[in-house]
Amino acid sequence: MKLEDLNKEYDRLQKKYGAKELDSIYNGGCSDKPNICFVFMNPTGRNIASSKEWHGRKSPWIGTKNIWDLFYPLGLINSDTYNKIKEIKGNEWTPTFADQVYEDITKHKVFITNLGKCTQVDARELPNDVYKKYLSLLEKEIDIIKPKVIILFGNQVSSIVLNNKISVSKTRKQLFVKDIYNNKYDCYAVYYPIGNGRFNIDKAIEDIKWIIDKYNF
């Protein structure tokens, strides 16, 4: 199975749980044993790749700025790429530039995805039941790429993926092991660094740096 084989199911779930006028956002980055798989919540219409008029990759965070403030201080994106992201407006991203960004992410051995692929018009909170519809698909993603470490953002995503009530503030730098198709994966729950969680970005950076150092990435 390839990652692309999952897209049809993501698109079906978009019609059921997402905004009808927007497309699913899939994933992007290193898909062959990345050092880190980052799992966020779900995309919003701020990602310009969710537009049906966008003819390029459907990867997370295209046309946005703030998330790259997480990746840059971690050394997971080059300065030229980061500076261009900060320089241009969201609607000035092109499919070619989006490819360049994700080529950079791939070189840094990073894979970026969301638990839920159902794009919403805004950052509305989704119920657990919706995210759980995507859990088996995320596990298939992970089984395909086989990351060395999985980093989960926020209490809700961490709790669902780990099937355990997680409070990020109480589990910082704590190792969780998840079994997927008889393979064990090291997982860590960190603060969600965007939107209402923006004030926690420094804590997220601190914890991810600790993980990078621990695994010598």
C-alpha cells in the first residue's frame, strides 16, 4: 500500500465531516522512515491547498506562516525557505513553492500529517468521534512510512492516538509506546503551538529539541 491509496477514503470522509466547498489535506514530507512524524489536529481553509482551484499538492500548512516558527528554530527547515515563507503572503504561495517547501522538509527527514484530514472553514473544535474515524487511517499512514518517533500535538490528538487520557502539561518528555501492526513506535505528546496554543510554542520547541537530542537526529 502507498500513501496515495488512502486519499480516496480521506476524500469520502471530507464530504461527510468537512466543509463541502473545500478539499481534504493529506500529508507531506519524508515518507521513507522519517526521523519524526508530526501529527496535528485537522486542516482549515487557511490552507490554500484546500481550495478546489488549487492544482498542486494537498499537504498541511500551505499558505500559512505561524507553524514554520516551530520548525525553523528546531533546524527542520532551511533559512532561505523560512524567510521566503515569512516574506510572501499566503495567497502568493504557488504549487511550485509548496513543492520546494516540502522538498526541504523531506531533506530534514520529517513527515507532517493531521489526525483528521477533514478541512473546516475555520479552527472549530471537532468532537472525538470525528477524529476517531481517522485513527485507523493514521495508523496505516504510520505503517507505510515507519517513522522513528511520533510527535503528537495537544491533549485531544494525543489522547485519541494513544488511547489514554493525556494532559500534555503532566506528560512532558514522557515516552509512550504505540503498537501498530506489530511494530512499536515511540510517541511523545507536546503542546499544540498554533492558534490558541500559540503562547505554548516555546514549550513545544523545548520538548521537541529534547527529543531530537535524545534520539541524536
